[in-house]
Amino acid sequence: MQNKNNNTNFWISYADLMAGLLFVFILLIGAIIVKYTLLQSESAELETNLQKEKTALEKNRNELLLKEKRLKNIINELDESEEEVKNLQEEAILMNEKLKNSILENEQLKLTITEKEGLLEDKESLIKEFTLSKEEIEKKLEDLNKQKTELLGKLDSMSTLLANKEEEYEKLSNSSKKKLDSLVEQKLEKEKLIELLKSKNQDLDAEMKVMAIKLQNSEKEHTLLVNELETTKTKIKNLTGIKIKVITLLKEKLGKNINIDSKSGNLRLSSNILFDQGKSELKPSSKAFLKNAVYDYFQTILNNKEINRYIDTIVIEGHTNSTGGFLYNLDLSQKRAYSVMDFLLSLDFKNKEKLRQLVVASGRSYLDPVFDKNGKEDKEASRRIEIKLNIKNEEAIKEIRTILK
């Protein structure tokens, strides 16, 4: 019996060691998931920043296009102003020509007046020669004086007009020159502004390329993490399918002779058949029933390599109902589990040493009762022995599956 306890303690220690290794494996998986989550959030933030940069760049480009349009309009206005200046210069030239013509006309008028005066003198001499009457001569003199006065008035008005035209021409030339200088300065300022905007646009393009490279690298890291996570999920799904495979193989081998749970692969035996009330020794009449119920079950597990290579432990659990205290029922349930294990090890299994390595006895007191349809404890059904299969790495698989969900 002491040798059995030593073996049991050894396997419990071995199970603790395996649990530690599984805990390390869970921590590694958790670290991978945390890293994936952080990189995913950083990628989302980087994408958001890049989108903002793109929006700002698009806005700057639109502003640059608007400014280029305005500059084109200014250049067009400058060209139109240059055309106006040219037209004004041409008008000034025409006015100058008109002024020259007016001066020539003035000269001609002066010549005409001179000729008239000569004619007047000739007429006076003729008057003297022909001895015209005094009244006729006075009338003609008055007419000639009137003509002279009119001609002098025209000469004065033409001189005034000429002076005014000269002043207008000078003012027009000065204003045109000032306007042309102002437009040239504006054009130079706009050209400088265009160069500045082009430089800024180049800087923004360079920054955008850098951001695009960063995003591309982040996407690559994200893809690698996603692939790594998918590979891990596939491995875990393969592990979780092992228990279903074991249960399926058990059912195929056992057929309808033994009724095992299709989800867990557990075998449940009623304590009412195996033990008397409050006792932990097997009834003599129950041993034959127990052998028929579990012999093929264990024999199939031990002999089939496709099944036993996945089995970590086979737990024989004793359960009681809630009648009596917890410690009393715990002791009773443990003793009943030991009695069943002791009986199993006494049977003529070919690979009994392998069975010793797999079987573990445990008592659960009334911690896992069976309930009826109304939610009340079924005291008869709660008094039972359950034989449970623990698949290798099952606890770790449960934890990892919970995390992945």
C-alpha cells in the first residue's frame, strides 16, 4: 500500500511539473497575443496619422492650386495692364502727332495772318492808288480787323489747347510708369511665393513617402503576426480535436457494450450498486458488475496506441450526496475511489504497469452533486463513481481556447 502511495505521489509531482510547463506555454501565448494587440493598435494609430497627413497634404495642394489660379489671373491682369499701357503710349503718340499737326496749323494760321496783313497793306496801297472813298476804306479796315481778331483768338485757343495736351500727356506718362513699376513688383513677389510653395510641396511629398514606407513596414509586421497567430490557432484546434478523436475511437472499439459520455468520454457508475450506505468496501455482488462494466473500457485504452498515447491520466472520482458533513463525505468518497482503483489493479490486465502509471484516485465529497429537472439535488444519482479521461495538455488547451475567444 505504501508503494502505491509513493507511486501516486510521484505522479502527482509529475503532474505539477507538467502544469508548470503548461503555465509557461500559456504565458508565451499571452505575450504573443499582447504584442499582436499592441502592434495592431499602433498600426491603426499610424494609419490614422497618415490619413490626417494625406488630408492636410490634399488641402495644401488644393490651396496651392487656388494660389496658382490667382497668380495666373494676376499675370493675365498684368498682361492686360501692359496692353493698356501700350495702348496709352500709342494714344500719347497719336496725341503728340495731333499736337504737332495743331502746331503746324497754328503756323499756317500765322502765315495766313501775315499774308492777310500783306494783303491789307496791298489794299491800303490800292486804296491810296485808286483813291477810294473814306467810308469804304473804313468798312474794309473794320472787316480786316475783325478777321485779325478772330484769327488771334483762334491762335490763343490753339496755344491753350496745346499746353493742356502737353500736361495731360506728361501726367499720363507718369501714372503709366508708376502702374507698370507696381505690377512688375507684384509679379516678382508672386514668383517668389510660387517658388516657396513649390519647395513646401516637395517637403510634404518627401514626408509622405517616409510615412508610406513606415506604414508598409507596419503592415508587413502586422501580416507576420496575423500569420503566426493563425498558425497557433490551427495547432490549438488540432490539439482540441484530440479528445474528440479519443472518444470516437473508444466508442468504435467498445460498440454498444459500454455507455460512455459522447462529449467527455467519462464512465459513470452508481454507488448504490457498488457500496452499502456509509461504507467504502465494495459489495461482493458488485465486483462482477464492476469488472463487466470497466474491464473492456480499460483494456481498450491500454491496448490501443492511437488512444493511450494521448491519455495523461485516468481519474477515478468518488462522489457523495450532501447528507452528513463535508470532511466525513470527503473521506468516504476518497476511500470509495481507492477501493475501485485497488479492484481494477487486481484484474488481469496485460499491461498492468501502464495502468498503474495512468490511474489516479480522488474524492470530491458532495462538491459536484447531480440535479434533477426541478434543480434540486438528486441524492441517489449524486452517490456515484466517475471514471474520467484527462488528455495531455488539456488544461492548457482550455486556457488557450478561452484566451483566443
